[in-house]
Amino acid sequence: MKKLVYSIPSELFEIFLVELNGYGVEILNRDNNETVFVIYAEDKELKTVKEAVDEIFEDLGNGKLILEEEIEEKNWEEVWKEGIKPIEIPPFILIPEWEIYEGNELIPIKLKIGMAFGTGYHATTQIMLSLIPKYISQGDTVLDAGCGSGVLAIASKKLGASRVLAVDIQDEAIEECKTNAWENEVEIECKKVSVDEIKENFDIVLANIQIDVFRKVFNHLANRFNKYLIVSGIFKDKEKDELLNMAEKSNLILVEETSKPEDPNKLGDLWYGFVFKEKN
């Protein structure tokens, strides 16, 4: 087992986490200027992890490895499991696949932890999960565009959607979507399809994707829903203004806006979520 200690400017850390998407990190120190964090990697995955981090650092133009060291072997699976806690996002509770939810107040969603895509800890996933219960009705059809782990698709099905199509362009995402759907005993159509290839309409369209993807597909998504378009993945006011401008050009009106900070200590760095519908 290797301990990899990295440093990155704090202003880039949240973006780095989004790009890393799935690997757990331990923050050692964080201030306004620099964030120092650790990634633990088994020897067999060391090369893959280091290459993934280096590629993100190169894209961001900053970040460096400051220490690599061997650490003593433990039952890391059990240690790791102890650190994975259920997340309550009413009416949902996200739990790892080895947990059993014994309550009846919340809707459990089981997720295969440690795979490549989101597990519900990121602010944008939580924003989406807080919005969709207000707008998905029994029997609605739902498109999850850029599904990742499939958590939003699963949530939609558990809210009573009659049909859910979850699409992504990455093979890993489709496999995770299928695995997590099986874990939750729900029927989701998980397909490797580009968003702009979708020709049919859905009552609800969900899209938790980054602004550079929205630039390419927002207009297409704006023509694929019958009731509501629910989106997130928008970071800070500059991206917010750009997305709202896209919505205006697509003849949409804003129904609801919400936000959540990635870091409680940096309340100005907000992730946003929006609900749109067509102008009458």
C-alpha cells in the first residue's frame, strides 16, 4: 500500500475532486492558498492512480506530488468501510451495498462504493436528489443524461417513474449504472449513447454534467422534455450566468434555483442546481 501526498492550490481543489470522481482523498491541511491531501493506493493500482492524478494536474495547470511512501498493511477494506457513512438527503438515504436500512422514513438507495463514478457525496448529486422529488410524479418518463453511477436514475424509479433511460458515453458508467440498478432491484435502461443522439422526449430530463458539456448539448436537452429540465454541475456565478443565458435562448423559464457549497468554510464557492420549464 502506498501513501501519495499531493499539493494543489485551494481554488482548484473542488474542480480536481470532480475530475477525480470516485477516488477517496484525505485532506491533511487546507488554507486559502494550498490544499494538501492524501490518496491511498494498492500497489496493483498505483500506476493507474498516479497517471489519473497527473493528467488532471496537467489539465488544471497546477498540482504536484510531494511525498510517496510505503505504509504498513492493515485490513484496509474494513478500515475503509468504517469510513463510509450513510448520507441522508430526504426523502432518500444513500447507503453502501453492504448496509441494510431498517427504517421506513426514508427511501434507501444502495450504491457500489469504490467504483469510478459518484457515490452521492458530491454537492451536485445532493442538489439533484433534493430537487427531483418535487417534480417527478408517478408514471413519469425520465431521461438521466450523463448518468455516471446511475444514482439519479435509481432515485427517479423509486419515486414512481414508469420508465427511466440512463445514458452516458463511458463504458464504466454504464456498467456501474447496471450494477447499482441490480443492487436496488429496479429496472433502468442503461445505455452507452451520446446525449445528442436521443431523439424521443421524456416528461423529466435530468443532467448533472459540467458546463463545457452543457455548451454542446443544452439546446438539445431543452427540446427533449415535456414537463421539467433539472440540471446541476454548475460552479460559481460565472457558470451560473452562462447557463441561465443558455436557458433564455432556449425559451425556458426558471422554476427553481438552489445551491450548496462544496466546502463549509468557503461559502462563496457554490455549486448550483436549476429547474426549468418551457415558456407558455
